Amino acid sequence: MIEGKFNSRTLANMNVALERVCEKAPHGDDHAVRKRIAKEIIRCASSGKTTLSDLTAAGQRALLKVAVASK
């Protein structure tokens, strides 16, 4: 799927960003929450922003959207 689209360093950064965001989220182990966060991280990486800080920030923004939507 996305393995061919990104290099190994970017994929590693994406995985770390996802884990960092989800480990601090109240429902970070919920599949739907992880999926929304992952989609935002993928979108960020697809736009060329592939640093760990950029990807983590994208995941955190997605988490805020999830929190707002659930209220």
C-alpha cells in the first residue's frame, strides 16, 4: 500500500508519530481514532512534510479534530 510511496525513513517517522500521538490520547487504542490520525499523517507526508515533528504535529491536529467531533 503506502510502502512503495515513501522511503524507509519516512515510514519509520510516520510510525513513530502515530504511536506518540496515540499513546497520549484517551482513546488512542481505538481503531477509528488511530485510522483518522494515520490518514492525516499520510496526507502530511504526501505533501512532502516528512520530518518527525511535522508528522507528529499533523497527528496532533487530527486528534483535536476527533475530540471536537466527538463532543
